[in-house]
Amino acid sequence: MDAFGIDISPAMLAIARRDNPDLSFSVGSMTELALADRSVGGILASFSVIHIPDEHIPTVFAHFHRVLRPGGAALLGFHVGDRHKIKTEGYGGHPMKVHLHWRPVDRMAAWLREAGFTIEAEIVGNQDAKAPAGFLVARRPVVTQP
Ligand SMILES: C[S@@+](CC[C@H](N)C(=O)[O-])C[C@H]1O[C@@H](n2cnc3c(N)ncnc32)[C@H](O)[C@@H]1O
């Protein structure tokens, strides 16, 4: 599989390159995804949309739909819940300022449907944990519904 990674953080990409020297990575934002229309077969967005404010989620999911080839799928991982906070301290205590969202699975699925996806799977792991993990598989249909 020909895979590549995009992240907004050069420091995160340095770790990704260290751990995956055979893959390519570039700095970019999913809110302005610099990929051609219908250019990828699949997307993995692993616990990254948790940092996107609600008002920008439709833009991000529109980009995911745009860059996927018809029939392609996106797998999203996210924190399940219904709250938001600004995180001001990272692991190890270093200062940061990022949005952090916990969202209901239904809300995420509705945003994906509004962007044109069909939902193939909804999984909630660690249901008894403080922050269950949600996973959605969303597919760009081969034929767009009128
Ligand atoms: C919790 S980490 C997850 C990292 C990695 N995807 C994983 O599963 O291990 C969240 C990641 O989202 C990235 N991120 C936040 N906002 C982003 C954006 N607008 N575009 C691209 N990446 C973003 C952060 O830099 C960070 O690397």
C-alpha cells in the first residue's frame, strides 16, 4: 500500500519519520487539505479531528470526501462524550493551547452524512472508561445520490 502522512505539527512528523523511515510525511492542515480531488483510496484520521472546533468540522469532512476516490473509505478515531476544553498543558507539562473535543458518535456520523458519506461501521471501545474511544468507517459512495 502506498501510504503517506500529513500533520500540522512538524514535531509530530519528526517522530513519525523516525518510526516510519520508508513513508513520506508533510506538514499540512486537514482544514485546507492540499490534495487533488479523488486522489486517495483511503483516509485514516486517528484522534486528530478531536482538535478541530465544531464550526470547522464540515470543512474538514468536505475535504475528506473531495480527496477520496468514489468507493474509498475514511476511518476516524475520536474521544466519545459531549464536552470541550482548551488543553493548556501537554504530557510532561510543556505548555500548549489546543482544543480538545469529546463528541457523541451520532453527531460525528451526522456530520459525515451531511458531507456525502455513508456510514459502514460505528464502534465504541472501552465503554466503561472515562473517555471511551469511538471509531467510524465512512465511505464515499460510488454513485452520488441526487
Ligand atoms: C492526539 S494526536 C494523534 C496523533 C496520531 N494521529 C496518532 O494517532 O497517534 C493529534 C494529532 O492531530 C494533529 N492535528 C491537530 N490539528 C490538525 C490539523 N488541523 N491538521 C492536521 N493535523 C492536526 C496534531 O498535530 C497531532 O499530531
